Amino acid sequence: MTIEKVHARTLERRSANISVVIPAHNEAATIANVIEAARAGLRHMDTPGEVIVSASGCTDSTAEVAHECGAEVIIAPIGKGAAIKEGVKKANGDIVCLVDGDLDYYGAVPLVALLVEPLLQGIADATIADLYWRPIYPDQWLHAFFAPVAGHLFPELLPKAGSTPWSGQRSATRELWPESLPDNFTADLALVLHWNEHAERLRPVLADDWFNPLRPKPELLAMDYELLATNAVERGRLLPAARPRLDAWFRAVQDLVDGYDPQQHDPREYERRALNASITELRTRLGHLA
């Protein structure tokens, strides 16, 4: 069998207006820098655009500082998902890029440009930042929880979402942003699941060192699990009768995550052990991952 190669580019570069939406809850100390970084990304691409700050339940001067910096400001209810929904609703762009209001990014190319440029090139219609650095708390989310269960229930998702699928830094064409999202922090995972189903080319984008304040959310793991398991049943990826066995696996995963002690454990070694233990437990509960 002979494969006929196409000796020409089959994808077209698009022209688009860009909306950068910044959900922010009490981020007065960082919001000015995030707004300027968003504008730097637009300048880097030489692309028309707007910067919108979705001030979510703020009790500080986030909205006032953002307004003084020239961003468009909307007042949103409390909650990450609520802030995203209100910001996207206000956005006028053909492409919407999401950046957290407390992000401090050190890469040479502005993060907004890294996220949006693949969409302009036509090689993606949604992107998620695959971030180089991340502290141990959410890394356990990946190794002990998401990679094993997504690999079993949604194996196509792992290469499309990258190693930080919970990242708040992402971009997508306007039609891929759903009208309905959870109001809380599970919105990040809900977007991943929505794009897995509806985006033709969801791609991770490698990004450099960055920092944002570490704010552990121990209740979020259970909320994300409930969303993922419910979605798997609805999509026919998990039989309803198997849900109790998956619930038992998740309770074991919670013990794995809770067992990490930064005073005793090497982070990378703990991640490797957590991944292996989680996969073994999942095989025991649901069968081999073949």
C-alpha cells in the first residue's frame, strides 16, 4: 500500500480578535501585572484584542486597580466557574484566552501568545498550558488521581490535555466555550471534558517557569472525582454498576494524597510511588487497563 503524501500545508492561518479573560478573586496585589502581561501577548502577536477582568466576589480593590489599568471590568458572583462564565459572556473576541489573576509567568514569550498562536496558525482550536513547574500538592492530583482514572476512562484525553489539565491558563475558539459551567473550581475540569468531546484539535502547549500562590483546596479532589465519574457514566465510559468499585478506588487515592509529608518525602519519588499504587489499586477494583 502506497501512502500519497501531500506536499503543501493543508491548514489555514486565521485572523481573529482576541479576548483575554482574567478571573480574579481578591487579586489587587497581582492584577496590574497580569493585565500588562496579557497586553504584552497581544502586542507580541500584533493582534487586535481586549482584556477583561472578571472580579469574582472581591472584597478588596481588585476591580478598582484593574479599571485604573485600562482593563474592562465586570463584577461576577463568587466562584471560579462563575467568573469564567461572566467573562466569556462579555467577551467579543473570536478567540477567548483565560489567564488566572494571580499568575506570575517568567517565560520569554508572553503566555497569552503561546496559548493563542496555535489557534491562529490553524493547528489547534483549543489549548491548555502544559506548565513546566508546579508544586507537589496539585502534582498528586495528576499522578495519584487524574492520569490513572483518565487513562482508564478517557484514554484519548491524556495526550490532548497534557500534564497540567487543571491549569487555568487556556484558550479556545469562541464556539467551544460552553454556556453552562459549574460555579466553583471544578470548572477547569469541566472545560477539559467539554473540549475533549467538542474540540477537533485540543492540544497542550509547553510553557516555561511560572508561579502563583499555593492555595490548597483539599475538598476539590472529591468534587473533581464526582464530576469525572458522573461524566464517564453519562458518556458510557463506565457502567453504573461499576461506580461503587470506582468510588472505593477513589477513597484509596485520597489516602495516598493525604499521606504526603513534605518533611519526609522526596516529591518526585512520592509522585512515582503514588502513580504506581493508584494504577495497581485501579486494576484491582476495575480490571486491567488493557
